[in-house]
Amino acid sequence: MKVEHVVRQCGLSQGHLDALASAVPLGYRALRDLVKTTPMLGQFQPGTTTVGYLRNLAVQHALDAQAASTGLFYTEMAFNRPRNHSFLQLRIERVVITAHYSGATGTRALRKAISRAELSQRNGDLFAQEATEADADIERGQAYVQLRHGGVATPVFAALYIPNRNQQSYLHEPMVLELAPPEGAQVEMVTDKLHEAIKRKVREDQRERDAG
């Protein structure tokens, strides 16, 4: 079965899909602009090594901006059980969507820590026969969807996946999203929000060091 069939049956419209697709290049462009104007990220060696991590943060910010501007999604922050990993969730009725960076070419597997975090959100205990079933139920209109993306300065890949309930494999054929260049005004807004998010992260890290 194709992911596109499942998500459309569960209530996603073309407008939802277009908003998801546009958020990926928007996030990449915002991060690229931010790196150019932030010496700590673009010129300082320790900072340059964090840019890969920031790509998914940038896409999450773009998704949050798309949700706010279109009104098509509900958003919330979710945490793993130790509460040391947070991530954005988009909701459309009973469909949950999260974003994940898949490396420069879009082929990198998700980190095990991320899979465990998602698993703790989706299911506490699984029967063995359920673990390899797709995390979706068309009759109930519910699904867990991963928006996976890859690239460096610009995205080369973005697609929707529905993992199996063990978050380790996939049964359904993914839906590749069509990517288009973002608009300047949108880029500026997301860049500003991304800058604020990075400053908050620096302050949080400093407070943790001071407390330790």
C-alpha cells in the first residue's frame, strides 16, 4: 500500500501536503541565511559541526510557521520519557506527523535514540505480532507519519513515511514530496524564529552548566 493512499484516507488534503512540502526548502533556506550572518555557525569550527543538527530544527520551525499561517495543523511539543529530547508534532485529527533529518543524501537511517523517543510516544507495550504492522489504521482515520528530509545547503529529498509500530522498518511505499523554492518573506520570518530558538538553547545549556 502507498503512504499517499493512507494519509489521504485519514484526512490529509492537497493543502496539507503542499504545506508540508513547502516547509522543507523554507527551513533549509532560513538556516542557510542564518549561518551566513552568524560567525559562530559559519566561521567558528565548533559551530560549523552543529549545522547538521540544526537542519531538522530549522524544518520544524518552518512547519510550525506553516501551521500558524495556514491554520491546517495543530502543533505541540512532545518529549521522550527522560524528557531530554523534545520534538514538534503536527496533528490533523488523528494523524501525527514528525520531522526527521536523513543526512546529506537522504539515505541515512534515523538515530536509534530518536526511534526510541517516538516509540515511547506512540506505544508503551507491543505484542510481538503487532510490532511489524504499519502504525496506521484507515478505519479509525489514524496514522503516525514521518516527514524525512535530506540535503546540505538545499534539500535534495523529502518524503512521507509510515513506520511499523516498532519504529524500525517500513511496509508502505513512501510518498515523495515535490519541493519548490520558498518565498523571501517566509524565509525571513523563519530565520528570525530560528535565531531566537538557538539563543534560547544557548541560555538553557548555560543554566545547566551553572547548576552543575
